Amino acid sequence: MTAPAAFHVRLEVFEGPFDLLLQLIGKHQLDVTEVALSQVTDDFIAHIRAAGNEWDLGQATEFLVVAATLLDLKAARLLPGSEVEDEEDLALLEARDLLFARLLQYRAYKQAAAHLEQRLATQARRYPRSASLEPRFAGLLPEVLLGLGPQEFAALAARVLAPRAEPSVAVDHVHGGTVSVREQTALLQARLRRSGGGSFRALTADCAGTLEVVARFLGLLELYREGLVSFEQAQALGELHVRWTGPTGDEPGPDVGAEWDSATPAEEDA
Amino acid sequence: MTEVPPLPAVLEALLLVTDEPVSAVLLAQIAETTSEQVTEALHALAQEYDARQRGFELREVAGGWRLYTRAELAPYVERYVLDGQQARLTQAALETLAVVAYRQPVTRSRISAVRGVNVDGVVRTLLARGLIVEAGNDPEHGATRYRTTALMLERLGLRSLDELPSLAPFLPDLDDLEDADSP
Amino acid sequence: MTEVPPLPAVLEALLLVTDEPVSAVLLAQIAETTSEQVTEALHALAQEYDARQRGFELREVAGGWRLYTRAELAPYVERYVLDGQQARLTQAALETLAVVAYRQPVTRSRISAVRGVNVDGVVRTLLARGLIVEAGNDPEHGATRYRTTALMLERLGLRSLDELPSLAPFLPDLDDLEDADSP
């Protein structure tokens, strides 16, 4: 799969994977209810790449979940004879429907938010009458009651005085070392070639951190796409077994996973 | 006072001295009449102000009535009350507010599930702005739930939550989403 | 705004947001016209309010113009003021009081900056309720500063300002706020 060399994505302001996905769908002038999600997968992955290591881990996981689903759907489209035949296909259809449903739901709230924004803007232009009493009535005011004790008063003050964050992009980026999907994939290839297979748990047992686990997971998806591995999972969330289905000789395997590593201006071929 | 003054005048006087939305019920108590009559008179006043293009308008917000300057005149009012502008909410805050408004009471994790991102920071912002408040715990998981406030209605210029447009036409069948909602 | 709104409407909007007499000269500046025209329009408005027996009247006092409740309606206004509702402060007033309590002596513009809204009306309310008083001028800008009173302490059940609880335990973890999408 080629990531066009000229693909320069200027990161626009988007909030979360669904927001990004909606923007991309809109850019392709596709209707969200009909869109073949695989068409926007490349763009989506490109955005993730373009962000480099500017990711907040909490955010990144959601993006990766969506990305993985998209890749899966795309892979299914590219594989020959992708009619619904077995449970794997059914699971894929379910994943697609769920993604669609969540996307539609998000879009509904986004539309609602636009409505709220417009209402807020209009209402903010109306200034309320807020006047102190005319002097002749001021003397009549009953004794004032605060209705709260010192602790509640302090809590209120803290709330009001709490510093407002500057409008900015998230600053607590992941500063961990960059993990290369390509390297992790090469490592997996070598290992699987030797052993013939293993559980995902075992394949990631030596990972230094979550990022490496994620990278190996993405690597496995890439290998799956290349037809080099197959997956078996007895039940949802159960142990994931990986089986090597590629050549077993000594010749070097294909370079897989390069398109994840934006740092290296790697091969533009596939 | 020998003669009973006209109800609209009484209401106008009361609206002039209040500094928050006043309910028709309270106005009726003071004016010694029924809240139906008061409500009717308030609607008539609001219409009259609009028809005559007065500089102010009478609006029902957050369960009460209050006088506001007409929106078109904002440039003049802002020239006079310089620091009156309210900070704008970000897209993230708006979307989060929308989810709370339509799904309340709702937990943070449910909002996260809808938006696909962590919403802790935005929820704190909305709390600090007084637009949402905590509303007890989820009976199942014990997580804190949130709801919108009267201030939120006031800022939106809404009488009640019923005035929010229906989401139904846009929403996929919610039953299908049960899994998606509990991360 | 493409069309220039009628002068009376502009004046009404400006009069609505102030509770201190405003001079015709200042109004003319804001409305971008002459003070003669403004004075003429104000007299016309005052007459119209009287003729139509509105609940408010427009009067020129101490060199400025201000909206007042109509004198005949005083009994209703009094009843409203005496009603229990007026004993408590609005949320806006409480929040402003909290800022003064913890930042005193403090100017209005600083309170505005903290609260993000114009606080002139609320400050006057707090002054009228005897909860704050003027406390000299800011040495830099000369703006009036405010501090809380003994009555305020008494209402909180405190003997002195030293007894005000520390804010530290209530302040959110600043790290948590960093990615808050705010104003």
C-alpha cells in the first residue's frame, strides 16, 4: 500500500478519532451512511503518522482502536472472496456496524453542539438587567443571608479563582522514546518464522511498555494484511493466537510497517 | 393607592429591580393575582417590546423572566460595558456540554465513549464555569454523574431542556450502542 | 449590523444595563451622535413611558439619566424587596464576594478579570448589602478597591479574616487542568 509521497497533511483542529473521521469523510464528499470506510483509512492513518510523537497516550489509544478497525475493514475489502462466510467475517461486520453507529452518534452530538454554540453566541449578545436597588428601597432589604459556612465559602472561592487554562493544544505529550512499528514488525517476523506461531501475550511478553505492545499489535495487523500470519481467537477478548503462514526459508521477509514510521523517509514503494 | 395599577406596569416595575430570572409564580404572589394571568401578561409584554423595537426584550430563561438588551444592539452595549464579553467555549467543551445536556445524568466514561476522547479536563472546565454540576453516583458502577445547571439554560437562553432540538432523527438506534458506551 | 438601529432603542439598551445616572454626553458618544439629539430622544422616551403608564420611568437626576420604577408602584416593589427571596444573594453575588474576600483589597476590573463578566452591578449590590466597602485607591491606576466588612465575617460565622479557610485543599491539581480546554 503506497502512502503517496506528496501527501502533506496539515493537522487541523480535531477532537478525537470520530471528529477526524467525520472531517475526512466530509473531505471526500462521502455520505457517512454510505461511505466505504476503507476509502478514508489511508487519510486517517496519515493523520496519525503526521502527528508523530505529539500524542497523548490516552488519546492515542482511542485513535488506534479506530485505526485498527479501519485497517481491518480495509484488509477485508482487499482480500479476495470477502463474502460473509465464517465467524471472522461476521465479527468484522459487527465491528463495522459498531463503528458506524458510534460515528453517527458522535455526529448527532456534534450537530447538537453546533446548535448550542449558536444559542450561546446569540444569548451572549443580550445583556441582562442587573441593577442594585434604588436608594429609596435599599433600606428595606432584609438582613442578608449567605446560606453557606466558611468551608463551603472557601470551596466556592477556590472554584472561582482556579486558574483558567490557556486555550492550547494538549501539552502533556508522550515523551517516551519513539517506537518503530517497522522494527517491531521485523522482530515479530523473525520470531514467528522461527517458532511458527504463538499467543499475542507471549509475543509481547518482553515489551518495554504499552507503546511497544501497541506497535507490535499494529505490526501483526500489517503482517495479516500481507497474508503472512493468521489469527485465531476462541472468543471475544480471549487469548489471541498468531500463526505464521508465510514462507519459512531463510530469505528476508518483506519490509512491513514502514508506513507507520514517519521519522524515516522510507521507501515509497510497497 | 386607591386604584389598582395595571398588571403589565406592576410586572415591568418588578422586572426592573430584579437581578436574576423571576418565576411567574413569584411575580403572581407579589402582584396578587394568578400565575396564569401573569404569564399571559408577560407574553404580551414580550411581544409588544418586539413589535415596537424597544431596546430591551423580555425573555423567559431557566424557568424565570428577565429583561435583556436586544441582541442587535450588542455593539453599543459592549462599547459601554467593556469587559462584559464572556469567554467562548471550545469545540470540545461544546460537544461535552451537548452530551451532558441530552444524556443527563451521565458519567464521564459515557461522555468519553461518545466523543472518543478523554473528557476529564473538559468536564472540570464546565464544572468550574458552573454549566454542569455533579448529580449523584451511577447506581451500578458508583461513578459520578453530571447534569446541566440553570445557569447553562440562562446562558443558552432556554426556558427548559425541552427546548433543545430533538436528537432522535440523527441518532442510530441506541440499543445497538450499549457495548460502545461502556469502555 | 448593516442598518443603524433607531436612537431610542440604543438608548434604552444602554439605560437597561446601568443603574447609575448616565450623562447625555456619554450616551451620545456611545451612540455616535450629538448630545442634543440624545437629550431630545431621552425626553421623548420619558414622555412616552409616562403616557403609556409603563412600570418604569426615565428621569434626569444629578446630571444623568436613569430608569426608575414608577412611584405609584412602590408598594409592589417594597413587597418584592421584603419577600424572603431577597435575603439570599445570587450566585453571581456570592462568587464576587468570594473573590473580594480572598483577594482584598481588590479593584472591580480585577474581579471582572477573574469572573470573566462585568461585575459593576453585583459590586453595587454587595456594597448596598453592607458586605463590602470601599478601601482606598489602587496606588498604580487609582481605581477604587474593595474589602469585606465585619458584617460579612459575622454572616460567615468568623471572628476575623485570619479564620477564612485556606484555599489550598480546594484547588484542583494544576496538572489536571493543563489539558482542560478552556475559555
